[in-house]
Amino acid sequence: MALRSLSIFDHWVQNAYMAPESPALDWPEGQMDYPQLLKESQAVAAGLQDQGVKYGDRVAVMAQNVPHYFSLLGAASLSGAVLVLINRRLSTEEVRVILDDTAPKVMFYEPEQREAVQDILAQCPSVQTRVALGQSQPGELAYADLLQAGLAYPVQVPANAPYAIIHTAAVQGRPRGAVLSQENLILAGLQLTQAFKLHQEDACLNLLPLYHIMGLNLALAASLGRGRNILLPRFDPVRAAQIIDAQKPSVFGSFPPILSQLMQAIEDQGTDASSLRHVIGLENAENVERWESLTGSTFWTMYGQTETSGLITFAPQSRRPGSAGLPGPLSNIAIQDDNGKHLSIGQTGEITLQGPLVFLGYWNQDEVNAYTFRFGRHHTGDLGRIDQDGHLVFQGRKAEKDLIKTGGENVFPAEVEQVILQHPEICEACVIGVNDPKFGEGIKAVCVRTDSSQVQDRDLIAFVGSRIAGYKKPRWVEFVDQLPKAEGGDIDRAAVRQSYS
């Protein structure tokens, strides 16, 4: 790194020096301390360089919460590679689109994903090296093979260079890759390290996936405090309750239905959850009250996006129920109208941000970036107001950003509608977000069938689920004779929402 920069790899170095015996990672099959994490990060960087990866080349990763994520974070930091973090719940076609967009030179995946990945990579000529996070087969390397490469040669990597690409929900049928720098991620993590007062004795239970910006925020927050990350490959409430009892984590992140399922497991097993100090995420007031009474920990509410490097407002939910928290120390938030005018306290407008947490832009999307960064600020597409005490109150989304957030995942209705309309017995469709007691917000499709159609709701749901990620398929379908139309003949989404939500 340059004289006045600090990288994620630098933090691994510092932690190895200052806390050499402290565990960095715990997972079901093992443990790793900071000197080991540092050594493995160096080895993986050298292995990537042996495979021809140079500064700025992309390296795709599609995996559960496994320890390899952390050595790859260190290796990319050292070598200047750009990590493409792929949601493993996406369909093969959605993954192929992301690979086409970013043209990675190397792809990491788990053996259980091998069959699906082989079909995808047959159409992605940019990928020259396939790396299995486990036993390899002909045509691919094993992760362990990379560790034999020797020493990585140093690369000057600016703190504000592209470091990670995380694709957000598809707009106009195609996902956009949000580009984040190391500075973005380090500063976002440090806000939480400071807010939660994390230190060497603390541990983060990684229930949220590491390819999700909030999962990454919390993992880095624990590491930046020289603490420990406890990895759970995928969320299992019973297993999570057992880990809380045995390994004493102090913080984790939650989206519905994680908290309700975990409370049930804790009560069923009589788990000791007294080590927990903070949980942050989104949840209804009734569940928060029950959780805090059960565990004695504090539930924090929040607001953020991948494009803001994660969380930019947060506070204990009990402090101001209904708000999204207070701006963090690095979050210069303003509420603006469509002309860029700053609005007063209590007025509703678009939430905008300026400062070091604003992402670098969308990958290969110059026109979109110009619009997103108009008036010298990042425009979130979300509506809100600041109350008299400085809390952000989220008030929905602008019409141009018609978005459904279900269980922490973003889904654009237009993407789901495109898939529904591929069904030969559907002639019109409108997808809306509705209240969902399990996931907070759910997906409902209101559809017009062709005259001869006999398609049922379960058939259409299965059809959609076979083409895009399962979390994007509708949970409910309602068939109608006609959809309300606006003056220009387009479907009137607001009227559909009013009538059928």
C-alpha cells in the first residue's frame, strides 16, 4: 500500500503482531489464529499470481461462509485482485450474467456446486482457472494447491482502488455490480467496531452470508477490533443456538426470519445466550422486545445499501421505535428533493449520502453512475426524513426504484415480471411487495391468464423458481381478469398495490 493508505492485509499483519495467540476464525471443523490467517493470505496471493492474476483482474467467489473467504480477502488486498462475491442462491443463468459482466480470470467454488459451475463456465471463456474449495477433479485446482506457490510479489494497491464487486438486485432485467474499495469496507467496519466497542475478547457469529454487504460489514468489524469470527456455513437455528452456548459470541446480524427461529431454538434447548451484547438488523417491535427480554442483549435497527458500503445509520431500536437509527460518524446524510435542494427536518425526500462510504460506482455503467452521483451526492433511490432528534425515518422507495426487500435480499419486480411473462399461459403480470409475517416483506404476483389457460398459482411459482433464485419467486399469486392501466396504457402499479396488497 501507499504511504498514507491502510489495507485489509495490513490489518491482518497488525493483528498477527499484536494478538498472535488470539483466534481469528472458528468454524465447525477447525480454528485459525491471526498469524495463520496472515500466512495463508500470503500463500493464496502467490498462488493467484502463479495463475496469471494481475492487479485489477477479477476473481470470482461463490461459497457458503467458509474460512477461505478471509484468506481471499487478504490475498486480494495484497495482490490487487478484485473479488466478485456471488450470491450462491442465484440461478445458473443469473450467475452466468455476473461472470459475463465482470470477466473473472479465476473462480472459486465448493465441490457441491461443481456440476452447476461447469455448465456456467463452459459459456464463460474469461475464466482460465477453476479452484475447488475442497478435493479437485480434472480441469480444476484444489484450494490447497494454491498454498504451495511460495511468496507473493508486492503490489502497490491504492486504498480507493476497486477491491470487491457485489451485484445488487436486477434493474431492467440485469444486475448491477457495485464496486467497493478497501477504504470503503474498512471505514464501514470501523463504524461498527466503535459503535459496539468490539475488542480482542469479542466474537461475531456469522449468520449472514459473507457475500452480503452486511455480513461482510460485521465480519470486518470483529476483525478490526482484533476479535474472532465464528463461521456457520448456512443458517441453522438449532446449530446457531448451540454455538452461542458453547463459543460465546457477542454480536451478530439478523434479517427475518432469523431472530424468531433462533429464539425458538434458544427456548427449546435452554441455551445460555448471556454472552450476546448486540444484534443488528431489521425486525418487528414485538420480536425485538421478546429477544431483549430473553437474552439481555440490545437489538439495533439500521439502514444501508451495498452502494453505501453497508450500514450508514444505526441505533438501539428501543431508543426511537420506527426509526432506522442515527447517522454514523462517517455518514454525511441529507434529504433532497428531485432538484437537489436540501430539505428541512421533518420533510420527506430522497436519502442521499456524501463521504468515504460512497461506493466507487457500478461496474461498466457510466450513464447510470452519472445519474446516481448527480449533484455531487450518492442518490439511494429511497425516501426518508430526519426527525427532530436526528434519527432517519425510512419512508419507502421512489417510483424509479420499485424494490422489494424480502428476508434481507433485494428483488426488483421488473425482473420477476419478465420471467412470469415467459410462461405461455400468462399475458400480463404485475409484481408487488406485501407484508409477510415471516420475511418482513413478501412477493406477490397479480396476473392475467390467457383465455384457454388452466395454470394454477403453484405451477406458476414453480415455473419462476426454476429460472431465477428461489428467494425471488412469488409467495402468492392472484389471477384477475384485467389489470388497472394508466393513461398511457401501462399497468398502473400503484393501483395494483392499492387493490391487491
